[in-house]
Amino acid sequence: MKVQEAFTVREPRAEIWAVFQQIDRVARCMPGVEDVEVIDDENSRVTITQSLGPLSATFDTRMKITNRVELELIEFQATGRTVRGANGNVRAANTVRLEDAPDGGTVVSLDADVALGGMLGAVGSKVVSRQADQITAAFARALEVELGGETAESAIDDDTDTGGGWRRLTGRGKS
């Protein structure tokens, strides 16, 4: 399944890029992350819990950065299997792009090709799309906080709207 998400942050591309080069800082912005083990500059292991509709699962996930173009894009692969909750596995190929926003700041866009197996694979694409929307919105809030020098964890739990900086590339959702 293809997932496309994007959001805008106020900070310039160089600041976003600097955070994205530090796996532990990026992971603090991701809702559901319980543990991060940075193996080297390209590889990490992440324990993350997510809910998809009525199902919840904790994944042991290995992530590998496969390509970097400074200040422009990062490509990475993630593969994981559940260790708690609904039985299943996940595989994703991801591209994160950074572009200058027309009115300042940076547009962060994600293109992902996600495959879910097991019980999780039976969940419909609409449920997965809705969860991707929620995760992206929470990540965008947390990244703004992280860039501001505060702890990102507090932003993940904040249910406030992300405002005009968040939009679905498909044209649905908040704008």
C-alpha cells in the first residue's frame, strides 16, 4: 500500500536535516516508540507500538538508511515483526523529502510503500491511511517542539490541531 503524507515546519531545511541525521532525536518525535538502539549511522533497531483499528501491536523493527542526499532526501527501509499484540509483520520502503516552503520554512514529505502481513494485513487500507494521518500529525507537532529545544514526548500526547502546516498529499484531511 502506498502512503503519502506531508507537513510544513517553520524552521529552515538545514535545521530539519540536522535533526534527521540523529536517529534518536527523530525517534523521540514518533508516536508509539518505546525504545531505540542506534547501531551505527545507517542502522537502528526500534520498538514501537501502534494501533490499527481494533488491533494493537508492538513491533521489533530494524531500520536501515539506504540513501541520503544532503538537505534534500533520506531513503530508508524498515522491517519488523510483532512481539506483543496482534500477530503480524511490517515491511516499508520510505523516502523523506525536504523542500523550501513558498512562505518560508520547510515542507517535509513522506512517500512509503508499506506491506502488512498476518492479522494486521487484514486491516483495510482506509484504516491504515487514517492511522498514517494521525501519526504524521503527531510527528509534525513533536518535530516542531524538538526543533524548539523542548522535549518532543509532550507534543505527541497533545491533541491540539496542527493548524495550516499539515496536509494530506491526496487532498483529504486538514489543510
